[in-house]
Amino acid sequence: MLERIAYNRRAAVAYAHRWAFQRNPIYYDYEEIGGDCTNFASQCLYAGAGVMDFTPDFGWYYLNANDKAPAWTGVEYFYRYLIRQTPTPGPAADAVRLTQIAPGDFIQLSARGDTFTHTAIVVQVLGRPNFRSVLVASHSYDVDYRPLNTYSFQKARFLHINGVWREQEAISPLF
């Protein structure tokens, strides 16, 4: 049985600040083979969620560079995993408008307007969320506190993490 728990936004953002300009040696660096942005986003998300989904092919997990789910490093897979309708262990999100974004949420960008190719974590929102006030961290052009309006893109989509599903702990009866 699954239960929904809170997502620790502060832990996700703290992780982003800690590793924005470095690489955590626990994880493989995909920079030279397609980019590290969604790998970094997944690391941040895991820091705030603490739960992976080990479902083969369709889950969200990382064991090592050769044993990970496509959703851990792939922009589109990350999106599809987070907005899934059927609860499975791991974080879950809603696709929202920019005005509903908060620190610890994620933004994906499409440079040409066709496919989304970049994932960043929101680390701060200065006042009401807009393209100038939302600051992000990401890998593949390592940044921290970068205003969203300084990116060149045609489309953006916004993922608000609404909680984390985990296996409910069994309560043993007292005899």
C-alpha cells in the first residue's frame, strides 16, 4: 500500500546549491555523452524525495551509470514519469503554469519549440513568479541562481512536485 509524504523542497534546493558547479562522485557525469542536466535534476529531486521507483523501464532510479531508469537522465522520460497518473513509489508532479512554480520544482526548456532538451531546478523565486524572478540551477552549462529569462528558448514547461509516494510502513500488532 502506498502513502503520500511531503517533498522536502529545502533539501532539494540545498543539494542544487552544493553541486551546481561540481559533480557528486556518487553519480556518473553524463556531460560528454549528451548532457548532465536531467541527471543533476534527478539528484536534486532525490535529495528532496528520498524514494526511488525501481520499476524496470518505467521507474525512476539510479544504481550506477549502466543501471538506471531512462527517467533519471532523459528529459522527456523525466517529464512523463513525474506526471504519471498511476501512483508508484517516488516523486510525483503536476504540469502547471509559471505562476504556480516554487523552489524545488523543475522547468524544462525547448530551444526550437519542438522537443524539450533541458531540465533545471528552481532554486529561488523573487516575488511573483515570472521569467525574470525565477532563478534556477542546472548542469550542462553549470549555473546557480540563473534567471530564467537569460535562457534562449521557444517553449517552457513547469513541473510542480506535489508529493512523494512510498510504501506504507507496516504496523505490527502488539500482543
